[in-house]
Amino acid sequence: MPLQTLNASDKQLVLAFYYLALPYTFYDTLFTGVVNSAISTLIFFLFSLIGLLVLVLYLFPKYLAEQKLLSLMVISLLFLTGLGLIEQHLYTLFAGMTYRQSGLLGTLASGLGSSVENVGLLSALLLGKKHYEGQLHLQGKEKQMRETELRQLKAQIDPHFLFNNLNTVDALIDSDPEKAKEYIHRLSSLYRFQITNRDEEVITVEEELEVAKNYLFLLKCRYEEAFQFKIEGETAQQFIPPGALLVLLENIVKHNYASNSQPISTVLLLSPESVKVSNNVQKKTDSVDSIGTGLRNLRARYALLSDRPIVIEYATDFSVSLPLIKNLS
């Protein structure tokens, strides 16, 4: 496993710590003489730095990554105890300092205490800082993955009704040129909407409804009274994934047989909390997936955007409730 490194802000934190700690250590040991105090300060600097680098850059990254917490604790205690004993021995040899210790346990405790005193605060600051930076990095990665996944999901929304619409335009050009122009205008508005909002995670419900009305106009031209739509209720200023209503409306046409004598009636019920789309069911005889790619896609998008999932109910009528989004967290 490669060693971790200190970034620029880590180094600034270490320098700030020693800027305060070294003068304090020097003056705190002046009672042993200026030379001995300088030697003590140097020993403190070297051993605290060694302890810091080993703990923060090697032991913690290695054993936390492997989730060996017990090993981390045992090895860290042994390392700090040994380091502290060596440090105290050097203080005794070169800095004129003595330590009163009683027995083996007292000696070990004294060594550990010396290291913890020298290394503990700075190590805790650095480890806390690195943990915080790691969490920010992870959040950034998750946000990037979330945005990438949303783009991929939105790219799957392929308006495959294009060719049917072109056939409708072709028929209208001969029978009703003015209506054909309006049809082309509404169709271009749908595609302009997809291009304009391809990078948006959500749009207002009002914007989505305007796009849905263009789509309903196209359906009216293509199917006359076979598919009937009604919009009821009012909604607050909330948000919805772009194209969400189009997915539901398209699924109604895709999965149901309808004629002027046996129409499919659909109600878009608006409320401050949701948009509910309900329709009677006249399933086509050919095999069609009842959920479909569109709804699976929509569920996946909601899972990324909201903690409230879409609700699908299938009794006498088929209905889908889209929870409105107040804000993105």
C-alpha cells in the first residue's frame, strides 16, 4: 500500500503547530539551561514529527483501509510507547532531564504518555482534517456520479413517436395545411424543450404542463377522440423531472387500444404535493410490458432526485402519482 502524503494545507497546519509548540517547549525547559533546553526542543521536534508521520501517513491509512481496528490500536500503542521510551532516554543522555519510574508498567506508561503528549494533539488535528476532506471528496464524487447517471437516464428518453408524427404531418399537409403548420410548430416545441432542458435535473410543474399540452395537441390530431385528456386542480410552485409527464402520456397511448367509440379517458390531477395521471385500461392484445422502459427510467430518476418514490396503482384504472420536488438536497 502506497504511503499517504501531506497536502499544502496539511503542511500549513503542521508549521502553525510547531510555530507555537517549539517556543513553548524551549521556555518550558529553560530550567535545565539554554543548551539543554535547545537540545530538548530539538528532540521534541524530531520525535513528535516522526510519530506524526508514522501515525497519520502510514498506520491509520493502512489499517483503517483494511478495517483492522484492533491491530491499529495495538500497533499504535506499541509504536508510541517505544518512541516515547527512546525519546526519554535521549532527554536523559543529552538534555540533563531525569524521569522517576516505578517498575516495568510505570516505565511503559511514562513512555506512552510522553509520546501521546507530544504527538496526540497534532495527530488528532491532522486526522480530523483529512477525514473532513475525505468526506467532502466523497460527496463530490457521489454528486458527480449522480449527475452522470441522471444524464444517462435522460438520454434514454427517446421520443420514438417521431416517425408517427411525421406520417401525421404528411397526411395533414394535403387535408388541412393550416393545421399541419400548427402541428409542426407544436412538434418543434417538444424537441426544443428536450434540447433546452437536457442538462436540467428539474423544471417547474407549469413548464412541464405547457410541454404536455403541446403533446396532447399532437395526440388529438393523430387520434381525434380516441384519447381524451382532462387537467384538474392546481399546483404550488414545485418542481418535476423534465419530460416526466410525457413519459406517462406516451405510455397510455403505447399500451392501450382506443377508438372514437371506445376512448381512453385520462385525468391529470394536480395538487400541491403531486401530479396524478389516471386512465381507464384497454390493453392491446399484443404483448407489451405493463411497466415499460419509460416508467423504470422515471423511477430511477426519482430515486436520485427525491426520497419520495412514484406511486403506481392498478385497480379499475391505472394511475401513476409523481411527487413534486420542493428542492434538491
